[in-house]
Amino acid sequence: MNRRLVLGLVAALVAGVFFLARLPHAATQQAETTLPGARPAVDALRFPSLQAALDALPAEGGLVRLPAGTFEIHEPLRISGGDVCLEGAGTATLIRNLNTQGQPALVLAHPMNEDARRDRQHALWRIRLANFRLVGNPQSGHGVEARQVNEILIDGLTVSEHGGDGIRLDHCYEDPRVCDSLITYNRGVGLNLLGCHDIVVSANQFEENQDALHCLDGYNLTMTGNAVDDHLGRGVLIENTYGSVVTGNMIEECAGAAIVLDRDCYGITLSANVIAHNGSGIELRDAHGCAVSANTLTLMKTHALWIGPQSGRIAVGGNSFCNSYIGEGSVRRSANDLEAGGLVLDSTRDVAVTGNTFTSVRPKAVTLNGENHRIVFQGNLLVDTASDHDQLTGGIVTGNLESE
């Protein structure tokens, strides 16, 4: 072979090898320099444990991707920094808490807020949990325990079978959001909101927790479009909270009350909810300046709406108090399952009851306990039911239409 040709081939081969050897480095350089400021995601698949993957995040935060699979833990996973997103592969990612000493599955807190301390100077900001399952056992603690985490976002999470609360947000003061999640079979409260404000709870499903939701010592709760079903206790408990709205929810078959307002609640609207077949409906134990409007209250075992002696200045309008009548003298449920409570005014005052329908409720559309003062009962329709409203004194009772 021609010597010049051989030398040319050797030179071309060496140049090709040199070029191929530089390709990964060049690609890495390009990846590093294409988007200034970018940080790579942490792939948990490449770490010996989930906690090791979380610990690999830089101080500035970042994304931890969880692969599909079942991951068993015996002590809490901890996120102790802000601007973190922990995201799984949907329901194919299962974290199972095998701890039997009452420990939570996932703790979100600054190290200064461990052991239930609440130091607002060391609050975390902007943590998101998304798209995975978190399952406990009767001896485990809470599913998610977040302390002083502002702007927390929980979406697409399944939280089930924990010995404590499903999700416990402890003074996550600024703008907590819980959306599109499934919260089921927890021995405590499904979603426990303690000292939070500007809260959004939307499009979640709650089933067979003890109580579905607590909002205590907070304000500005927006609870919309949730399905609350089959709880062992109550549906929604709100205490010492103001300026909130509970609307467009389905609350069914809770053993206790569907909604309770207690301990200095004021300025709260309960509207356009379907409240069906619970132990009782809405209980205003200590509530003022609240509106109960456009709800359907059907098949309550006791009272559908109870307004107690520590409540007043309440507007009750446009609600349907009913049983399962479906026309032509027929009812959907059996004769032994037709509890359909009405309104109980229990030594209260300053209540306007207008434009409601009371149909086939038992024992009465309106039951009066004690002395009630300054009650307006006007423009209501009563069908197939007895009522005490004509015994109201010191108020206005007019314009109501009753069936004979």
C-alpha cells in the first residue's frame, strides 16, 4: 500500500478517536452552559436510600425524582430546606412507613423546628409534595407532618392508613394548598390545619378518617369541590377561624356532624354543599355573622341545622331540608331509613330564616328550645311536616306557605 495513503488513514483514525473521546465532555459542557443557573434534578434511583437522595439537595433546594417502586422506611424521611419539590411516578411510587413507635412518615421542618417547636424566624418556604403514595400502619404517626412551612403545596398525593393524622400542617402560616389528593383510612384527622391562613383545600377525596378536616386557630379557609365520605367522626370542624368559605362540597355518611363551627368563629359562609345522610348536618356552636345558604340537607339522622345559644347574627337562606322523596308519593329509601332532620333554634338570637324549603322532615321543620329572640322566619315553604315556627315571639313570622 502506498506509504502516503497509510499515513493518511492512520491520521484519520487518530483524529476520529480523539473526536469521539471529546463527545461526552463536549455534551457535558453544553449541558452545563446552555441554561445559566440551572441545577440538575436528583434521581433517587442512583442513591442507596430515599433520605440520601433528599440529603443530596444543595442548600438552594431543587427537585428529587422518585422512581416507581415500593420503598419501606422505619424512621421519618426529613426535608429540612426550602424550595424543594419531591415528586414521584404517580401511584406506582409507594412509600410505606413500617415504624411502630408513632413516628411520622415524612417530616418537613427547619432543624430549629424539630420536636414540635414553632420558631417563625426559622420557617421554611416553598415545598411541594406531588404524585406518590404514602401508606402507614395503625402504630405509625402522621403521614405528612409539616412545621412552619410557608407556601407548601401538596397535590396528587395519596395518604392512607396512618396511626395519626393523614396530613398535619402545623402553623404553615402563609398560603398552604392541598389539592387533587386522596386522604383515606387514617386514625386521626385526614387534614389537620393548625394556625394556618389563606388556605386552599380543593378537589380532594376524604374517606373513612376519624374526622375529615380540622381548621383551628386560622383564617381565610377556602374549601371547595371536595368529596367527604364515610367518616367515623365528623366531616369538617372549624374553630377560632374567620373569613372563610366552605362551598360546593359533597359531605355524606359521617357518623357525627357534617360541619361544626365552634370557638369564636365569625364571617364564614357555608354554601352550595350537599350534606346527606350524616349523623347530623351543620352545627353552629359558637358562630356569629355567618351565612348558611343554598345547601341541600337530606336524610339527616337528627337535626340538619342546629343554631345554639352561643351563636347569633346568622343568615339562613335558600336551603333545602328534605328526605328522599322522588315524586308521585315515592321515596328512594326504605321506611326505616327516612331520618330527615330540620332546623333547631336553641336559645339563640338574631337569626334570619328566609326562602328555604322544609319537605317531609321529622320530627319538625323548626324545633324551638329555650327562649329565642329576634328571629325572622319569612317566605319559607313547608310541606308534609310539623313546625314550631308559629310559636316564635319578638320577631317576624310572615309570608310562609304551608301544605294542609
